[in-house]
Amino acid sequence: MRLYKSSEYAIRCLVAMAQGGEDLYSVKYLSDSLGIPYKFLGRLMNRLGTAGIVQGVQGKGGGFRIVRPMESIRMADVVEVVEGMDNYERCILGFDRCDEENPCPMHEFWTGHKDGILDMMNTVTLAQMAAGKSQRL
């Protein structure tokens, strides 16, 4: 399983903003520094703004800033905004119905891992990701 590009880009962008220490970040600056397509990133930032995670400031010298406390922004919050969490809650083989009464061939092996991934996404915060040791964005 892998995050969609939209979630990858949104998380990378938010972590860069959290680590950067600047108040405002233009989409152009973030696009250039992170290698994310400008138009795509602009749409992502607007979606994060609508969700109240970031705030856009218009005009010369404007840009985006993180407005929610970083300790309250969970990875799942970001994924939900940009792609939805349905992809991470459904059957790994794509069956519409997959449960204990009607399991797919992978059900018994996948369920524990899926629950672990969902737990991680619901507990890891932007503050934790920004404080991590990774230097890659």
C-alpha cells in the first residue's frame, strides 16, 4: 500500500512549512523547493485551507501558513482532506464486501496490518513528523 501523490505532496509540504520557521510560504517557493508541480500544489493548498489546516494570505508577500496547532494535525486528517480515508479502510483485494463472514483470500493476513496502519495514521501528528530525524522532503 502506498499513499497517493496528493497525500504525499500535502504531507511533504506541511512538514517543510513546519520545519521552516517562516510565517508565510508561497506556492511558488514550495513548488520549487520540493519539486511539486505548481498547479497541483496550489489546488492542494486550497483544499487544506478549506479544511482549516492552513490559511492563505492574499497580496504581495502573501502565501500560506499553518493555522491549526501542529499537535492536532494528524496524518489521517491530511489524507482525509486530499484523497479520503476510504482507500485505507477497504479490502486490499478490492472486494466490496470483505469481513469475518465473507473474507477474501488476504483478509486474515491483512486485517492486523490494516488496523496498524490506520492506528498510525490516526496518531502520528504533524509536530511529530516535523520533529523527526528525516532530512528528505
